[in-house]
Amino acid sequence: MTRPSPTWVPGAARSGFDVDHLPYGVFCTEDLGCRVGVRVGERVLDLAAASRDALPDLTAALEAPSLNPLMARGRPEWQRVRRWLTGVLTEPRHRPAVAPHLHELAEVTLHLPFEVADYVDFYASEHHASTVGRIFRPDAEPLLPNWKHLPVGYHGRAGTVVASGTDVVRPCGQRRPPGVERPTVGPSTRLDLEAELGFVVGVGSPLGVPVGADAFTDHVFGVVGVNDWSARDLQAWEYVPLGPFLGKSFATSVSHWVTPLDALAAAWCDLPTQHPEPLDYLRVDQPAGLAVDVEVEVAGSVVSRPPYASMYWGPAQMLAHLTVNGACLRTGDLFASGTISGPEPDQRGSLLELSWGGRDPVPVGRSSRTFLDDGDEVVLRYSAPGVLGGRITLGEVRGRIRPAGC
């Protein structure tokens, strides 16, 4: 593993956005249309302008208002751009040419970084699934019979994936409280967050051709933070027999920054022991998990710190299962981990778990919550080991709850 030299960009060295990170996003300024940028410290590099002479064949892709054209170019091109970036941001001789294309982060507007093709959400944490099972089925086995044989998931709604900072309107729908015979329609009263990690597909695959777990790095461009907002009362009434629908599809928030897989080279770790042994198509060489730490903040108070390293199913296994039936991948596909929860009570990644189904209020500042109130802002923060020995800061995910419109 090659360690980059120190960067010349002011304030970036030894920060969470040093040259061992270099996440991609899409930004606009008053003078420039939306285009691809790379974050370095508290600045954003206009990648198309800075690389026009060195990477002329990529200029059109880098001037696009989404990452999709760059992601579609494939891993050799991703690595080529990263090598060039690392060189020009660490070698002082490049500073006069590159520095004019750095913009202060506070002076740009960030946008959804990629066009979402399809969205799939998994249920990959054994701790989360077991806790939810104990809440709702206290007299039965917490895990259903299929859970340790395959990564359980559902298809979500790509059109309601939004960028961090977008307000979330409290959803309306059918819900039937316990003890009530008929459902009613109205605003959700059990609105929840789900702290997740998302994986962004760069290179697609043909219909009818499964993608093996060993091809994960050939197809996946990078990772994003994800908040899969959930209306638990709508979900509880509708999910039998076909699973989540309106209780999930109203909004899913993702970070502005996509961390490339190469930036996570020091973060790979072993998955927990999987028993029974997975079927052949789900077998992976270790390390196949990621040591990403998450912090969950509600209304200004940190309520949980879930560890992604505790997840039972790894991202390569999710990708293999997603395509084992021949489903194709497309540039911009997003698949997420499901709620990240660890074994300890303060490592649960949803209010459903933290409040034990709404029974036990969760301290939030001078008050408490069982589920989210109007006006609450949820912030998810992520970090991981970097190849320089410190930690990189993955893109955070913010969202504030607005009152329902129904």
C-alpha cells in the first residue's frame, strides 16, 4: 500500500479530507454550472478545469452534472484519475496550475452526486434483525429461517433518494394502532431514522449474467452515508405480505460525497463468523467487512455510535445476491446495508431499537424521544481508517423533519 506524500493544500494535511481520501461530488458556483468536484480539506477542486491538459479525454465526463459518466468509465480510469489527483495535490510544482481551480467549500453549492438508477436496501445486521425480532416476536425465534442463508433485501424507490440537507416531509398513509379495528389515514406518528452505509455502482452488467462476489471492486465505485427514513406505523400495517412500501419510499438521504473504494484500503476487516457456511456464490475471501464507525445525532444530541464492522453480511455478498438471478447492474445503482447496529445498547442505529419499539424514551438534550418530532434534525457522521494512519471523514448525512402536508 503506497502512502501519499503530504499535500500542499492549506489545512488539508492530517484532516479527514487529506489526499488519502479525495471523495467525489457535484458542485456549482455562481459562475460555473454543476460539475464534478473533489474535496480536499475545506476546498473543492474543479476536476475538469484542473485536468483539462493532463486528462483531455475525460473533460466531458468531468464537466457533467453527475458522477455517472465518470463512474461508467470503469476501475482503470478511476485509478488513473486518482493517481493524477494524488500527484498534483502533493507535488508543489503543480500548485501554480492547480490552486486557481480550488474553491472554498463554503462558497459552493453541493448537489446529489449521482443519478440513481435503481435502489436496493438490505437487512444485513444480525444485531439489528435480532433486536427487531425480539421487539415484535418476543415469544419466537428473533431471526426468520432464511436470514443466515441470504442477505435479505427489498427494492426501494430511486426517485426519492435525496442529497444531504434536504428537508424530509413527515409522510402520510394508512396506519392501524394496536387495539383499533379499522385503519385511518394521516401523518406518521412513529417516524424513524436508519443509519446505513450505501454502495454506488459504477459499471453495469448484462441482463442474465450474475456478478460474482469476487467482482465487487470491478463494479462498485464507492460508498456514501445513507439515512433510510422509515415510518414505522405505516410499515407495520402494510408490510405483510410483500414487505416495505410507503413506509420507506417517501425519502432516503445520501451524503454529498462519494468515497472511492481505494480510499478505504486500510478499512477492510474480517466479517463475523458466518454459520451455517454460505452457499458457494456468497463465499468471500477475508477481509470482506469494513471498519466504518457511525455517529447518530438527533436534535443536537448523540444517541448512538453503531460500528459497521459488526455487520453479518458484507457488501460483496450483497452484490452477488442482488444479481444471482440474472438481474443487471446499471451505472448509478445504489444498494444499502440496512440499519447498522452493534451488540451494545448504545450501538443501535434506529430509534425503533433504541426506544425498544417506543416503550423506552431516548434522552435527547433536556427532553426525550421515542420517535422523531417535527423540527428534529438528524445527522449521521462516518469515519474510517485512512492509509496515512489517521482517519478519513466520510460524507455526513443531514435531514430535518418538516410537518406533514395531509
